[in-house]
Amino acid sequence: MTASRAKGYDMGLVAILEKPSDLQVYATHPAHLELHEKREQLCEDTLAYDLEY
């Protein structure tokens, strides 16, 4: 990631999932949806990406 792409973002969220099927559980979990709503209220723009290893 380059500095210009990061746009000065200074916080992040990391979710470590055991298997690919956990993504659906994570995406629809009430705690995740609540955090998503708060992020939309606080941030004018976001950057999301996945790492797989």
C-alpha cells in the first residue's frame, strides 16, 4: 500500500478468520453490523482489502 492510497487513514480493523466460510458469519454478525454503522457515521471514506495466507 502506498501513502497516497492510504489517504492518511490512522485506524483500522483486523479480522482473522479460520476458514473462508467464516466470512459470511462475520459479515452478518450483529456486532459487525453495529460497527459498520458507527464507521459510516464517523468516516467520510474507507479503504477495505483482504489478505489471504
